[in-house]
Amino acid sequence: MTTPRLFRRGWPLGLLLGLVAFRADDNPRDPGRVEHLADFPSQNVKPRHVDVWLPPGYPQPRRKYAVLYLHDGQNLFHPATSYGGVAWEVDSTLARLGHQGLIRDVIVVGVWNTERRFAEYCPTKPYRILSPVRKAQLTQQNLLPGPPLGAEYLRFLTTELKPYVDQHYQTDQRREATFVGGSSMGGLISLYAAVEYPQVFGGAACLSTHWPLSLQDNTPDFTTAYLRYLDAHLTPQVPRPRLYFDYGTATLDARYEVHQRRVDSLLRAKGYTERNWLTRKYEGAAHTEAAWKKRFDVPARFLLGG
């Protein structure tokens, strides 16, 4: 596989400076630093940029770091690249939690999306369970003009990107130290990653999970399909991932509670408890980067605490 370039030529100097955070090991306000891997190659999906956040003081001798893979990577660190100009500020949040001793040492891999975002974040096996009529409706809505690419995207994460990260950074490669997360469609694919690859991911953070799949209606079809998939795959024979879900009550998030309640019921029936599962409702929270930024510390502490 071709080694990705560290920086993309032609980017504004101010953005490049933003992509390399400052280093001050003893400063509690130090946000760590971000390395930008431009046009990361893949044989499964289109190349895309990848940002790797390294915590303050990295690397420490003989220390292994947990890894959190997050989707929509351009929205995580830098307002200049984020949707709507608001970033999650994952770096400063995790640096603060780490300085307070509330989370383990962690590296964040922010995987940028592409124009194929909807297809790549659509879980393949649940989609296959949908009726032909529902698939045709989604096609007519111009959401999935072709088949979903969730399977291909996860092969990219697990067989191409993760091996590169493990080779080039001081990572703890165990599933107990490897996590995945995202918002909206990123929530759907994060859950799918943790269940489809239980030997790789030890947990998933699913913020404002877009259960309806459609943007035009709130029918239960895809949630029903996803529940059938979860029922078949969350078995005692495979490792059980830690799962975090949340949703707001405004804008697009107002649709989610009815779906999330069904998912919660299944998890209870499967034996999930507060030890390995958390669902939070945020009154008044909208479907925005600003809302996810405000509460990112909650899933971070749930997955990385201790």
C-alpha cells in the first residue's frame, strides 16, 4: 500500500499550522498535536484524509495508547474544515479529561468523509433485510443510488487503516483498547463496526444515531431491520462491545427517541446493563456539531474511563 503524504500541498498556511498542534508536556491546557495524513489510499473505498491526534506528552517510552476511531474526521479538530465552522474540539476535551485522570491514554484517528458518506456509513447487512419497496423508496430519495458501501468502508478501517496506525504509532492493539464512534449516520456505522468486528472493537459511541436512514420520513423499517441483525449477532458466543447511545429532542434528533427505545429494549433482553451500556437523552439538543461538541466528554469517559 502506498504510504500517505503527511500534508496536502496547496493548503493555506494557517490551516497547516492548525493541523499541527503545539507541544508543552507540562501544560494542562496543551491540546496535544494532530498529524494530517492526506489522501490515505485504499483498495476498498476512495482515498480520503485522516487526522491522527496524539495526546500531550506523546510518545512516552514503553507506553501503549488506546485508539478511538471517529468518523467525519474533518469535524473533530479544526473549525476551518468543519461543517458549519464548528468543530467537536475532541483534542482539547480529551486532553482535559486525561490531565484530570478521568480517561486512559488515547490516540484519536479521525477519518474524513467523502461525497459517498451516506453509502459508506450505511450498514450493509441490515440494509439487505429491507424490503424491495423500501429500498426503491430510498433510491428515489437520492440517498442510495447504488448499493450501500458500509462493508467496504469497514474493511478499509480494519484491514488498511488500523494496520497502518498500529505500525506507525504506539498503540494498544487489543480490542479492549480499540473503540469507534460517530454521529448521525456515523452512529449507525459505529454500531455496525463494533458488532460486525467484535474481535477488533471493544466499544462504540453512537451520538444522535440516524435510525430512520431516510431524511424524508420516520418510518421504522430500517430500525426493524437493524434489530433483526443485532438479535442475530449479539450472542454469548462473541465478545460483547460496550455501547453508548444518545439523542436530542430538537431538529432531526426529535425523530430518534421512538427508535432508540426499541434498541434499548433489545439490549436489555440481551443482558446489557449499566456496566456495558449507556443511553442518554438531551432535552433541547439539536442535530448539530455544536451539540455533539458539548457532550462528547460523556461517551469519551464511558469508553475510556478507568
